[in-house]
Amino acid sequence: MTKQVQSEDQCLHPDGAFMKQRRMGLNDFIQRLATNSYACKHSEVQSILNLSPPQDPELMNTNPSPPPSPSQQINLGPSSNPSAKPSDFHFLKVIGKGSFGKVLLARHRTDDNFYAVKVLQKKAILKKKEEKHIMSERNVLLKNVKHPFLVGLHYSFQTADKLYFVLDYINGGELFYHLQRERCFLEPRARFYAAEIASALGYLHSLNIVYRDLKPENILLDSQGHIILTDFGLCKENIEPNGTTSTFCGTPEYLAPEVLHKQPYDRTVDWWCLGAVLYEMLYGLPPFYSRNTAEMYDNILNKPLQLKPNISNSARHLLEGLLQKDRTKRLGCSDDFIEIKNHIFFTPINWDDLNAKKITPPFNPNVTGPNDLRHFDPEFTDEPVPSSIGCSPDSALVTASIKEAAEAFVGFSYAPSMDSYL
């Protein structure tokens, strides 16, 4: 069999500044965005500025955080898992960070199983008025148990000042991390990942959920090398096949033209994002990327898609279909996932085998066990675990704080029924 070779000059090399911007929340060019007259013509641009991670002094503090002030008190609501508490876990390492908290590798003290525990600060969520997004994330996670390429929620619980998601622990690394190291992927590898991602998106769409934030940072590899989609904070529920929404949200490089145009958009926004991720896997940078954000937005809206000749005709045709600026002509507009899976680019994929994980992944992360953190960014794992993570405030203060809260997180706590695992 002829060995496939893809030379380095066929990849658009992501420079260090680009990678640093992506990892640190794009802080540098967000500042340019805020002062750029072109970009500020889009009034909703301020919404995307709010996606930058806020300062999180509570999680950085080594002391337990105080309970929320009276204006931020939470009615914890009935709990399906009233016995769960932070002290059930031994928190080992920071493995991720987000806008409202951290993700930690934790071992349960009783069963010795490893989990990824997402710890969110209620105060930060309420300050940003993000309760609906957090509850939407929890709702979507409840529906994920049936799909092989979506991260699973074991249960959730809360204290007076924090929310806890107890999630599958996935330690093969972010797709972003592997792209950063390898610059780009050969086409068969990119096809395999794109197929598993498309399968996950198709499943979400079948539940009338639009994902809206597909990017390499939200795509993990499991220990065998299969795709696992994570982070459902921007999902939009209850979008019927012909339904639309209009919230300006997402990540700059992957925003579809209709989102930038502040037009109503539908589930085809996810197929645009799939095209952007596939393009990045093949070429090393998102399709309309510029270090000048205003120019990047202008490219997304107006610049024709340019494809170098080093990809197959079927890959070219798929990218042209997914990255169609007019959503009514975009691949997936008529028949959603069926159109994607039937595209000639995916002819080598047996979809039943894919969903059964019978196809051997093209890359094996070769992790030795749960403690093998080689595929996590040292920026996270080198950070000390805040002692406040596993602590709760003084019980008398907690009792006082439980009273008010506008029922923002009622029903958050969750424990699956036994048949969820059958």
C-alpha cells in the first residue's frame, strides 16, 4: 500500500501568537475588536466580548470562598442526589478552565473511579445572567447517555456557592492540542474525525438541539482515539427542523455569516462550523482567519472560499457545500445529517460501524491510565488545585443563603435512573 505523505508546506502553519490567542480566550484581538470602528458597527459584537473568561478570584483563592451575598442567594431546589457532596472526591489536577470555573480530574473516595468534575461559581453565573445557559447545558447532558461521541453526565449536585457536573473523564486530549502539535492532519484522519463529529451533531439535531459552538477546543479524544464532544453551554434547545434563533454567540473564527449578519439562523449553523473545523484539520488554520478580527469578520461575510489544490475533489466539494455563505443553499439545509453522511467524501465510512466504534481510530493517544495527563496542556495541569474546590462555606451561613435566590438553579441536581446504564 502506498504511504500517503503530506508535506509541511501544504499546511498553513498556525503561528505562536494565534495559538496563544486561542488558548487565552483571544484576549489580545478582543481588545482590538472593542476599539475597531468596522467591527463595532455590529451592535451584537459586545455579546461575544462577554464570552471571554472573567477573572475568577474565588477559584484562585486557596481559602474556601464565602457564601453568596443576599442578592445572589440560591434556592437549591429538590435534589435527586442529596447525598453527593464535594468531600466525596479527591481533587487531583486542574485539566481545564472556562468562563465560570474549572474542570478537575477527581477520584471518588468510595468507588475509586476517576471523573472530570466541572465546578462552576454561582456568583459569576448570576453576575453574567447566564443561568439559562448553565441549565441548558445540564439539560443537554441529560440526553447524551445514548450517544457514543458525546460526553456523559453521571450526576450533578450543588452547594450554596458552586455547581458541580460529574462527567466522563476523557484523557486523549483536545483536538486543538493535537492540531497545535501536528499542524494539520492527513485526509483519512480528518475524515474519520469529521464523521464522528457529524454523527454527534446529527444526534443533537434529532433532539431539536443546535450546538452552536463547535471548535477544536470543544472536541476531545478518548483513550482509544474516538471523538467526544463536550461543553454544551451554548446549546439552544427546542429548535424544530425549520425553526430559527437569533442569539449572537459562538467563537469568532467559526461564526457563520448569518450570525454575523444578526439574521435568524437554524441548525445549518452547525454544518458551517463542521466545515470550518474540517478546513482547519486539513490546512492548519480556520478558513477565513485573520489576526485582525474586523478583517476576519469581513472575510467570513464577503471573501470567497479559497482552497489550495492539495486536497481531494470530494473534500473540496464538501468544504464548498458546508462553507456556503447562504444558509438556504448550504449542505444540510434540506435533509440535515442525511445530506452530510451521504456525501461522496464519506463514502469510505460505514456509519453503523462508526457509531458502534468498530472502526479503528487513525491515531491512538496511547495513554497508560487515568493518571496519564500527557495530552493535557501544562498551562492547566501545572496550576495548583484550589483548596476551596472541595470545601463548603460555614453551615450557618449556608442556611441563611439558601432562602432567597429566585430559584435560578432549581432542579439542577441530577442522578440517573438505573436503566440509563442498561
